Amino acid sequence: LDHRVRHVDGGSSDEDNLAPLCRHDHRIRHLPRWEYRPVDQGAFEWRTALGQVVQSRPPP
């Protein structure tokens, strides 16, 4: 699980601040200027370092 607001920055471990990212996505999440937000059950919208917006969905 990933803390959307990092724990060291005061983010809680409450369900609202946790996201089930895979190892690959978790690594990307910590790259400079990459952001994500949940948009649906298990789906996320990502903003890349170049400002592109893409969506990821879990496999069926």
C-alpha cells in the first residue's frame, strides 16, 4: 500500500490516504513530478513528469 500523502509528511495510515499500487507503480510514484489520484475502483489517473495524463486500470 502507498501513502498518497507520505507518512513522513504527516500522511495518515487511514484508508482514505492509502492506495494499492503494484511495485512498478509505487516506484514511478516516487519519481520527481509524477502524481496520481484514484478515479474508480482500482483505477488511477497519472500525471507524468511531462504533464501527460494517462489512466491505469487493474486487469480483469
